[in-house]
Amino acid sequence: MLDQLAHALRTHHPDRPAVLHHTRTGATRTRIRRGELADLADGYAAALHARRLTHGATLGLALRPGPRALAALIAAHRLGLRVAVLDPTAGPDVLAAHLALAGPGLILADATAQAAAGWAAPLARRADLHLPRLATLGPVATLGPRLPGCAPRLRPATTPVPPRRHDPDADAVIVFTSGTTARPRAVVHTHGGLTAGLRTVTDLVRPQEGTTVLGGTFFVLAPALAAGATVALPARTPTALARQLTHLTPAHAYLTPPRLRTALAAGARLTGTLWTGSAPADAALLRRAKDAGADTAWSVYALTELFPAAAVEESDKSAHTGDGDLVGHPLPGVRTRLADDGELHLTGPAARHRYLGQEPDPWIRTGDRATLTPDGRIVLAGRLKDMVLRRARNIYPGLYEPALHIPGVELALLVGVPDTDGDERLVALVQPDPGTDPRQLRTRLDGPLQRMGAARPDALLFGTVPLAGRSRKPDRAAASAHCARELAR
């Protein structure tokens, strides 16, 4: 798919807009044209090759979605590099652990990410950006405009690049998901698996040449541009996004459930097909999308380990009257099985190859309890994992709970509390040591909570952490119920 994309950008209407963006004044501007995007990818490939990054080397990316990030991915694919996707909002300790595990030969970061680690750190913390100084963790180059104090720019070059060694079994991308700071967990996809996922998206969405697709993720950008469509990056505010949807009338729009809800609340009118995922989307939300003008509205079930896995349209989801959340038929090539405890396991051509540092395993343990209908559709019945899903973001408590155990804390948990529309609130339940002043402890916890970045809890509660079982382990379900009662008072 990426080879096809690189060729199509240069040979098929290279003067057409590739990526659009929405300005603060409400106007739509061309960010980059198709031929320019191809040139940028070629230039980055030459520049990376000149830095002696060759087949199998690891490239770290700490970039916001957009044409430069896509060009860097195309360049990395051309050189046969392995890309480690770095999340600047994960907090400095977690990000440092991810970098130590991946060991990138070079980190590409935009000026915003680097400034957040330096002179702009106080401002960045307000936006949940908490970074270590990247330069202390390895070689860094700036992609795009450079601000004072940033690393030197990676300037596109024109030197020849050798032909890529075609190896579908080689590592293509590392995406960190869970684990602890001491032992991070990362999903590894091969070039063949990544291609299979992109083909599945293409066959599902079927973007058409000359149309506009609204969305900002890699799995939106690559298939749409390869088909000859123009991609519009979603505006950041609900009001601007509502205006953008009205102005562009996209044939397809991909929005996470939280963004879709806020856009609809701002009066957005939809056109064509609406796709939503990354968080639960119930039938009522899909119906609201169709009431706002969408011809069809789809919920996509996907995991970092397998994207996408299943999909269901609003009419089928609304017709489901049984228990659980219908997420649809497995997409072509995806196979299912249920473990003894009801956990859903998945495999398929687009499944991750392994977790970094572990042996390959074709079957993915989703952490979701599920049932299968007689015709093979997947119905979710709740999560087995401790993961908390907030605003379409996966938060793994085990990653951050150790930071809460400061002097004066006897026990601490991060739990999810059900919120409206299937979302969750993240709550820290802290049990103080006997005799500890809660007011002083709250002050001392400010630092650890700030360092959690985008995983900072919505609420901090003091109380007794429930225990269960013969081993008296913390009972997360009981803790969540306790927090829900306290917050409802």
C-alpha cells in the first residue's frame, strides 16, 4: 500500500491537493499537494539514508498527525526502517522507558514536542504535554519549522537512495500500549501485517478519486490518498469542526465518539458515510449522526494489535435487542475464538507479529468478554483488562499507579468510573497511612499527578481501597463502584 501510495502521489494528478487544513478564520487551505508530498517523502528518505539509517534500524517519531508525519513514514518504509511511535503526552518517565526499550538511532520530533520539554514546559503542562529533554535520550532532528532551542532540522536531501529490500516479515512499526515503566509493553507490526491492515481499510471504506475524506490518522490518510482522494485534517474546536463539515461535505468522515458528540452538539451537519471508533459508540450516537445528515454511520471495532477487526452499521446495531454491544461481523481474514473465561481472541493477516521482547503469537487476547451470534457476529460483554478508556484514549493503570505510592500513601488505585455514552472517568483512589493529614498529602500528590500527562485522573479521592480474595488483593470493581457513589454525592 505504501509503495502504491508513493507512486500514485507522483504520477496521478500531482497538482491536486493532498491534505487540507482548517484555518482559525474558518477558511480551508491546501496544506500540501500530491506531488509535493511525494517530493517531501523522497527528500526525507535521502536525508535519513545520509545519516546512515539503513534496513532494520529504528526511527523514533514524536510528531503530530499530518503530511510531514506521513512523509516520514513513507520515507522510513522506503528504507526498510522500523518506526517507533512515541506519544508526547504519556509523561516523561513513561516516554523515557519507551525510548530505552526501542533504542531508536534517531528521533524525529516537531518543534512543539521539543519546546514542551524545554522553555515552554510550564505552558505545555497545561495541555498535558510532559516530555523529558529528548536530546538526553538520543540523537534528535526537527521535522518542520524549528523554534529556538530545538534540534537542527532534518532537511530534505537529493542524494540517491538504494532500492528497498522487500521483506514483508521485517518489523515496520512499534506502538506502545501498556506494561509498567520498568517493563513497557509494545506492539510490533511487520510490513506485511501493516499492508494487510491498510488493504482491509481500503476494502471497507472504498474511498473514491476526486472526493474529500475527513480524518487525521495514518489509516485514513494512506488509503484515501492512494485512491486519489483529498484528506482534510479535522479542525480542533467543535464549532470550527462543525463549520468544516458543512463547508467540505466530505464523502467520508472519521471521528472518535467524543469528537463526534461535541461536533453534533455544536450543530454539525454530516454527509456521506460517518465512521467512528477508538471508543464505544452506541446505536443512539450512530442514529444522531444519521439524523444530522449522514447516509450511513458505522462503528469500527479495532485494537492496536489488529486494525480493523469488525464493523457494524447503525441499522444492524439498532436492531440488536440482546445483551451486550454488537460490534459486527469480523472483517475478511479475521478469525475469532473464545477462551474458557469468555475472553475474545482474534487473529488475521493484519494481526501484530508479537510484543517487543516476546516470542510471536498469532492469537491476540483482546481483554474483552464476548459472545458470538449463530452467524458469527461479535457481541462484547465487558472488559477483562484493567484498562480504562477515556475520551478514546487507552489508559493502563499499572503504568501510573506506582507514582502514587509516595510517603503517606498506604495503597492507591486508578480506576474507571462509567460516564455517559460509554465513556469513563479516571479516578485515583488513595488510602492514606494512618495519621496522615489528607490535605498535606493532596499537596504532595500534585507533582506525581502532573507527571502523568494525558493520564492525569479526573478526580482524586481519599478512602479505604477495597480488598478481595484469599490474597486480599485490591478489588478494582468494588473500588470503581465506591468511587462512583462518592462522585454522585
